[in-house]
Amino acid sequence: MITGKTKLTGVIGHPIKHSFSPPMHNTAYEKMNMDYVYVPFHILPENIDNLITSAKTMNIQGLNVTIPYKTTIIPQLDEIDEIAQKIGAINTVQFKNGKAKGYNTDGIGAIKSLKKYTKLEDKNILILGAGGASKAITFTLTYENPQSITIANRTQQNADTLIENIKKQTPYTNISYIPIQNTDEIIDNIDIIINTTPIGMTPNTDECPINTDKINQKHTVMDIIYNPLETKLLKKAKQQKAQTIPGTHMLINQGIEAFKIFTNQTPKYEYFEKPLLKILTQKQ
């Protein structure tokens, strides 16, 4: 039962009805007997400038931030986490002691997902895409000391900007660009492939971001797309005996990180996984 003592968390976006976060967080609150509630807030662009002040007024404990506000909300924050500052985007805001602090849990969610299946140190990593998700994952990966990172993208300009920012803001230098259509040339020397593009997402499930012919059992392939549960990239990789990691892993792990920031408690993975899979299975 929601009362005057119930602590409020939520997610903001425009639109927001697509968010899978409320059932995951609220299931965890229920299972852990925590007097919290997680609410989706549809914030119109003309009202975003008042968001942080309004959240403080309402004594909100934490907010997740989704499209299109991951960068526009930053000037309103009192503090920003080191990694989030380097990435230049946030997806989580903690309200504590009258201050709003921004974090980015996307990269952490991806790293935790990968580490469940493979080590990252000294590995050669191929990242498909150079957008916001790629930026979060790439910056976080530099803390794991991979042997090399290659950004494959359709346009070189976006990839070059990401690479320049990595070299400028971190000590990591062994990062380069390749046109996404040429990834066949380096697959044999790659250990881990991460798709951060929307290619293969519902409803375009017959699409695949790269040629998969050279993927084999030595590769670990992660797709951050979670709808469908198994993309064409992952299906092809699995057929060729590669280790595959679906997008639900990153979605769950980044959500768990946000939950910890909001509450200082860690929910079980299954508390997030079960409601998410139930929703996604119904959508298949």
C-alpha cells in the first residue's frame, strides 16, 4: 500500500510508455519488502528545465533518464559521476542531502553482462555503432584494459569523434575505426563483438549489422537489443558455436545498478529478470 511514508523513484522520458523499468523495480521492491514505488513520468520538452527542482520539491529519491533527456538534463545537476562526465550522458539521478547527482549505468550494465561469460583484460573487442550506447560501453571498457577496441560504424565522423574523446579523456590509446561493412577483414583477430546499433530490432528482425560467416566458437557476441529476445546476429553466432549474450542482460544489470544508487540495496537478478521476460515473451 502506498502511503505518505512511501519513497518515490521513477523514470522520465518522452515518450515513456515503452519503458520496462517500472515492473522490474516494483517487483524488486515488493520482493524485498521495501516501501518504495517506481513511476514512469512523461515529461514534455517544454517542461524539462524545471525537472530537477520539481523532483527535489517532491522528495523523489531517484530517477532514471531515457530518450531524449540523457544529455539535456546535465546542466541542472549538482554533481556528475566521473564516468558519466566522460561519456557526456546520464541515465540515473540520485537525490541525496538536497543534491542531485548524475550517473550512467549503461556501461556498467554491459561490463557486468560480459564478465559473466568472459574476461575483458587483454581481449580484442569490436564494437558495432558509435552512438550513445556505444559511447557509454566504450568509455567503461577502457577501465578493463582490453588489448584493443575497434569501432565499426557506417559513418567515420561519429566514430572519429568517439575515438578522439576516448584518447583525450582516458589513458587508453589502442582504439581505431573500421567501416562496418569491412569487419570481415578483422573478425579472425577479434575476441568479443558488441552490437550497439538498432539493426535487428523489432520489427526489422531479419536485419543483421555485419556478415556473420567468420564468427566461430572463439567469439563472444553480445547484442544490446532486447526485443526480440534473440536477434538475427545472436542466432547466427549461436549456430556457429559462439558464446552469445542477449540484450536483456545489459538492461537488467544497468537497472540493478540504478536500484543500488537509489536505495543502497542490491536486488536479486531474478527479481528484475522474471517480470522483464514475462513482458517480452508476450510481445514475441
